[in-house]
Amino acid sequence: MFALSRVGLAAIVVVALWAILIVARPGVTFHLAPIFAAAAPVLLARYEGRLKQLNVLCAAALGLGITLIATFAFSAAGWLDGP
């Protein structure tokens, strides 16, 4: 369970960096940021190599969920409107 919380933290860190970039550069679109945020937990889980395949799938679902929530929140705040 601890390893899944760490991979979830990886997605949250990438989403936080994405939010910082959005605030710092409002006229620039970061199209690949959601992909990086969703992939971060899976890449970390596979890099560590200690998790079973089912846990890696759970990490993928966790990363996808965090990314979808962040994308919805950023869209609702108007940060994804673009120039």
C-alpha cells in the first residue's frame, strides 16, 4: 500500500509542476503535461520493479484519476482556455 501512495505522489508532483507552468505562462499550452502526469505513477512503479502487475494497473488507474481530476479543475478555473 505504501508503494501505491508513493506512485500517487508522483502524479501529484507532476500535476503541481503543470499548475506552476500554467500560472507562470498563461499563453502557452502544455499538451503533453496530462500524459506525463498519468504516466508518472506507472513509470515509477515499473522502475522500482517491486510491484506486481495488478499493483501497476492500480497505479495506472490512480494516475489517470488524478490527471482527470486536475484537468477538470484546471478547465473549470479557466486555465486551459489558451490564448
